Amino acid sequence: MIVSAISIWEIGIKIKKGKLDIGLDIKEYVFRLNIVENFGIVPVDETIWVENILLEWDHRDPADRTIVATAKLKGIPIVTKDQIIRDFYPDTIW
């Protein structure tokens, strides 16, 4: 299982703004993720940014676009309840 690094950023922003409480700070959260077996954090590199830009999708949220671009490049499903993502990228779970 993988997660885009941009998702870590989104979670961190929500924790910082007090919109999300996961019981630990973002550094501890990332530390714990990094020790989970068969789990990885995919960095957002130039290939993913280019795919993000090239998506034929009129959606402005850069994080959502990056998540979709990452999944598309990796050929993997996205776990989401977000209907906008589900409508564009059919390989979703939830």
C-alpha cells in the first residue's frame, strides 16, 4: 500500500488548523507510517507534477490532482469517498 506525500501535507495542514485530531503530531504520524510493513510514501516528483498538469480534468484542487496522477502512473486504485475523484478516476475503493 502507498500514499502520496501530498496526503501527508494535507493531513498536516488539517492538524495544524485544528480541523483534525489524530492523537499525535504530524512528525510522529509520519514516523509511524514509515515503520509500517508493506507501506510506502511516494514522493511527488516531476513525473507526477507533469501528469498532474496533463490530466484532462477540470478540477482545481492540486492535492486531488496529484493523488489521481500518482495513482494513474502507478496503476493503482485510490481509496476515497470523494465522488468528484470517483467520477473521474473509476479505479476507486470505498
